[in-house]
Amino acid sequence: MKFEIALAAGMSDRTFSRWLRGHAAYMQSIGVKPTQRLLPPKAVKYICYELGIDEEDL
């Protein structure tokens, strides 16, 4: 799932991981662990909003 979001955002996996680290506090507050591969819908919505990705592109 993270790979698909990175592709939709036009980022590499590494760049996306760095972006996620910058938003780690919020992610942890909604229950996302740093090593988690599949993201809950709430996290996907947040990421799409922040990066300007249309959720239907995923």
C-alpha cells in the first residue's frame, strides 16, 4: 500500500518514508506503527489530502 501511494505522489519509496517520518506523531495518534505496511483508511485519507492525491487513483 505504501508503494502505491508513493507512486501516486510521484515519490520514491525512500522519499515517501522520509515524508512519513515527518508526520509520525499524527500517524501514531491514529494507531499507525512505523513498520506497518498496510495503512488503515483514515491514514490513507490523511496522506492523500496532504499530498494532493485523488484517492480514486489508488
